[in-house]
Amino acid sequence: MKHIKTVETKNLCTKNGGCGECQTSCQSACKTSCGIANQKCENKSKK
Amino acid sequence: MIHQYKLGGYNIVLDICSGSVHAVDDIAYDIIAMFESAAKTDILRTVGEKYIGTAIDGETVTAADIEECYDAVVSLRDAGKLFTPDTYESMAGELKQKTAGVVKALCLHIAHTCNLNCSYCFASQGKYSGERGVMSFEVGRRALDFLIENSGTRHNLEVDFFGGEPLLNFDVVKQLVAYARSIEKQHNKNFRFTLTTNGMLIDDDVIDFANRECVNVVLSLDGRREIHDRFRVDYAGNGSWERIVPKFQKLVAARGGKDYYMRGTFTHANPDFLEDIKVMLDLGFTELSMEPVVCAPGDSAELTADDMVIVKEQYEKLAELMLERRREGRPFTFYHYMIDLKGGPCIYKRISGCGSGTEYMAVTPWGDLYPCHQFVGDEKFKLGNVFDGVSNTAIQSEFAECNVYAREDCRDCWARLYCSGGCAANAYHATGSVTGVYRSGCELFKKRMECAIMLEVAKEFEECE
């Protein structure tokens, strides 16, 4: 019996300190209720 | 910290600090719920009494199954995928410190005036509590130079053409893009332009420009005609729906797959906003965003407590509709349900806050700098101007220190690494402090995240089938 299916997710704890190339949070569609979950990582040298 | 919820036929467990997402059966769901507060023997007994002898997925549950499931939970904990402690607080200021003084995005208020007179507009019909005015090319050019000068080693620079209605000053928009393109290579930069428009002035020239130069266009449409025309009227009081929809359709058809968002606002008039989403779909639009209205307390557009119940149900129904359409091969996207579990933001981004006032600023038509577009017009938040730079370092420091750990109420919230503490402007307007918490916004954000993650879990199962 398989009880748990783990979805593949990003390892949050990157060690490089963040490159900062990603979009700022409020820069696209919302303008009034931003979050960061729907942003892309744009680190070209990510491991 | 974990967060458990049931949605769309799935039992979902989020391990907040590792970012892990688990889809579990009822036995695992109950074991995980008790895991941190009860002893193993108590958990096995309680869960056993509930499930031994029952059938799950056609198999009869045994005591061995319960114990095996318990062991699987222990293994995930030991592997850092369940009950992971929060060890990120010391890193909270690091990214901002490292990039202090680096600006990478500007919201250019090209026109503080508008050809529509929407009463719910957070920008007070484009005036932002001030005078009407449009940005000159000279001010805009200086803003772009300011951005380059202050962008450090950042390659991608984001610029929004915002208003009011930016197309009321379209010539300057075009001149600024031409200027940026003429200097970006020599500075090793890549400008990414976004245009936010109400659509009234879209013509072939605008379409050609937007599709050539803008990585994204945000098109304001509230959905159903009667809903849209209730607020989005011209100065004679006439609705704009009929005039803008064909223009939007033409622009999107010519976009050739480039990003756009059909962006609506829902208010007390339409908490059942899924109906508006359906209208957008019927009109042929598939990249959608609907935002809860942001307005002063007591405004007639404000969402009531009863509305909030409806809105949360609507978010769930929206997720169901997306699942249904995806299975039918007719997918559409909803901005807030776009979540990339495998490639989303790193932990530094997740704990840094939104970047307003530091890496992101708004520029008024006169060149004044504000922490973001929602603070424009509130004089005490004026940071400086594009000619002399940031002079109000006290206010900028408030924003630099504004991260998820700066908000006491966020510390125990499961969604903190998905929202990064939320919107400083909404927090300020709701509580008087940029490190306050805009509670109704939080409620809706959490519901959206539950739906977004459920859609990803469903995708995982669909791919396995």
C-alpha cells in the first residue's frame, strides 16, 4: 500500500545567496496583491 | 511546520521550510496530523482503530500498513521533507544587504491622467491624489539612465509603462523604448518592457509596438459586460466594454504567443468572479488574472465578509474548471495559480519581501521616486527623484528591512515562504505600517496557494496515468 506520493520540488536552500536576476514581485499582472510563489528563477548558473 | 488540506479529491501536505509537497492517503494524513503531538503507540492505536479492516483503494488495511505508513513519515522527516525547522531567519536581510542600492525595476507613471473614470481605481482615476500630468521624454530618459546607473551587475531590467493610461502619452513611450534599445547593449543590459492599458487607444500602431517591444501587456477587462461597465466608464458615464474588447482580441491574436494578461478586478459587485473568467474564455482569452479590489475601508466596492466566503469558493471552482479544461486539451492560465514547484524562487527571494522601495520603485511624471506605484501621491513616502537619487534614506531603510521575518504575524503562517510577507502597500493601508498584515489579503492568498498547489499535484497524477 503506497501511502505517500512526494511531488518533485525545488530544494529551497540554495547556497549561493540568490543572484537577484528574477523579476520583482509586483512587476507583472497583479499590481495590487503580490506574492512570490508564481515567479520564475532566472539564475542561469543554478545547480 | 507543515500545512495539511484536502482539495480536489487530494489530501495534500506541505512541508513549509523544505518546500516539499506530498499527496497522501487518509492514513498518512491522520498520522502526520498527530505526529508532533502524540507518541508513536498512541498514533498507531488511534489511527488503527479508525482504519484497520476498512478498504482503501480496494485493499483491506492491516496493522502492518499503519506501521509501515508511520515509518514512511519518519523517513520523510529524517530526509528533511517533513517537519523541517525554519532555519532561514538569519538569512533574511542577506540578499537585500548584498544588493543594497541595486535597482532593477521601475514602474514609469507615463501619464497621471486617464480616459476612463473608474470609481474603484486605486490610482484615483490616474491622478494619485495629485495633479494630472504626463511624463516628458526628458524625465523618462533620466529615469532609464537612473535605472542603468543603479542596476549594478543586473542584466535584466524591468520597466512598466503604467498610469493612469500610458497610451495617452504613447509618443513618449515609443521614444523611451527607442532610447533604451539604443543604449542597452553598451551597458550590457536587457530592458524588458511591460505595458498596462485600459485598451481605449489601442490601434494598429499600438499593437505593432506592443508585440514588438513588450515582453508582456496587461489588458484591463473585468469580464461580464455589465460588471465591467459598472465601474469602467468614460467621463460621460458610458461603459467601455464594447469599445475595448475587439481591440484586445485583435492585439492578442497578433501577439504570436508572447505573454499577455487579461486582468480584471472583482469587487462587492462580482464576488462570483468565475463568471467573469468564463466570459474572458468565451472571448478567446486564455492568459487571465482577476484581482480582489483594493480600496478604502467602507468603499462601496469593498468585499464584505460574506463576499469573502463566496470568493474563496470561487477560487476552488476556478481550480476545478482549470483541471477540467486541461483534461479536455483547452487549458488556460490564471496568474495566481502559476506556480513552478521545481523551478520557482530560491529561499533568498522567498524571505526578502517584494523588493518595493529598494530594487523596485515607481517614478511619477515629474521624476519623483516612490517605493511602489501604490505609494505614489503619499508625500511622506517620497524617496527622492531620478535626478538626485534617493534622499529619504529613512523611508528606504524601512522597506529594506521589510521581510517576512519583520512581520510578527507571519512567523507562524504556513504561507510565508509563498508570499514573502505580502504587499507592503496593502499592509500600510490596512494597518498604518508597512510591516503590518493585510488580513483579508492573506486569507485570499492562502486559498489561492492551496488551489495552485492542488493543480500541480493533480498534474503529477495525470502524468503518471
